[in-house]
Amino acid sequence: MVKNDKWFQHEGLDRTHTILVMLDQLLGYPDPENPEDRLHPSIWNAECENLLREATGNLAELYQKIGEWEE
């Protein structure tokens, strides 16, 4: 098994950020305080919105956890 190092940490942060940006650009992000949501039409009900919000939140949490790693 390959051990983590500064390179892998940077790569993990970059890849997680890239996925978050792609989610936002391709599906949007449900914001209950913003009636001008840029949600993709496939996000058509509250259940879909919650799943997208949860996915985005989990990826954001993963980004933070990767960033906590210290050599």
C-alpha cells in the first residue's frame, strides 16, 4: 500500500475540489434562501435537493479531512 505524503495530500485536495466545482457547475446547489437556484432540471423535488446537498456536504467534509493530514 502506498503511504500518504504531501503530493498525495495535494492531489486529494485538488481532486475533491474539482468534483465539488463540477457538481456545482453541472447540477447546481440547492439554496433555500435563494429563489434563483441554478439547479439542473433533473433536481426536481426536495428529495433530489437533499441528496445533492448531502453529496456536496460530504465532499466538502472530505476536503477538510484530507487537509487535516500532517506528515
